Amino acid sequence: MDFPLHERVRSGDRAAFAEIFDEHARVVYAHAIRTTGDWALSEDIMSLTFLEAWRLRDKLRGEVRSVRAWLLGIATNVMRNLARASRRHREAMSRLPPPEAMPDFSDEVVGQMADAQRLAAAGRALRRLKRSEREVFSLIVWSGLEYAAAAEALRLPVGTVRSRLSRARQKLRRFVEEELDADRDAAELRTGSRHISPSGMDATRIAPQRSTG
């Protein structure tokens, strides 16, 4: 902890706040990209996080033991708010008349690199977790916070953080495999590499029948 730096930030010293930004911006951005899987959105989340941190700079007092945990807690709240706003937007759009059909160019721009595919699959799998499990996993596993720091960021007991992380890890392993399997199935169907029998059955998923004679 750097109490003189905190005091300078609380007094409105922008140069002192820039030091905090330089030290922690990459961590906040990494937390956002791993949680959302969206590069552009993560830049917005990082900007909003530091804008909110500047607004809340008076809270940089003795009870904030870890600036990184404090910032990641703010980032988590920013993502919650954006998710709620996005959900309201989708609900509003669903009430509008359907748009005219447009060509789908997604196959040309999505999944070009294996690491991007894995990141996308992990992001989808992460979003299948309960929000409480997702937040704990992102802070501890991907952002490297200790249990106590994550508990501070989320304002939860440490025991609750531990149990949520354990459940999240178990579910996430299964979800990632399911998402990757779904990606492979979709790729095979697009390229025609999977054989479909005349009856419409997927031949790659039918085990050969052994003769019992």
C-alpha cells in the first residue's frame, strides 16, 4: 500500500492517479477480456472502471488494502451494469418488427485462429456459470487475486469465495469441452467433412454393429 499516493489521489492529483492507471490498467483489461471475450467491449470496461475509480477516489483510505482488488471490484460492478443494460436493450429490440434478412458473414471473420477459438469457447462457457461463480473465477483464476483480496473486492466472506470457486471450476471444465465439441461439430457441417447417411443420421456418431453370430 502506498498511503502518500492514495492521499494525493484523494486530493485530486491527476498525476498520482495516472500512476495507478499505468500500474493496473493491463490487469483490469485482462479481467474484462477474459470475462466477456470481447476485445472492444473490454476497452470500454477498462475506461469506465477508471472513470468510476476517479469518481470514487475518496474511498482510497486505510480500508482499501489492495488497489488492484479495489479496481477489479469496480470493474466487476461495471460489467454487471453493462450486462443489465444489454439485457434491457435486447428486450426492447425483441418488441420491434423483425429486420430484413442480411447475408451472414460470421464464418469469414470468426474463429480464424485456434487461440481465438479457445478464448471464445472459454468465454461462452464462463457465461454459462452463475454470475456469482463467474465473478469469483475471473478474479482469482484469471486476474490472480488471493482469496482474501477477491473476498474484499466482492465484499464476501472468504469461505463463500472458496466454495464458489470450487463449484465454478468443476462446471467450467465440463462447459468448455461442450463448447469446443459444438465448435468442431459446426465446422464439420460447414465444410461437409461429416458424412450424413441417406436416412439423415450422422454416420460419425453411430457405432458399427458387431455381428453376434
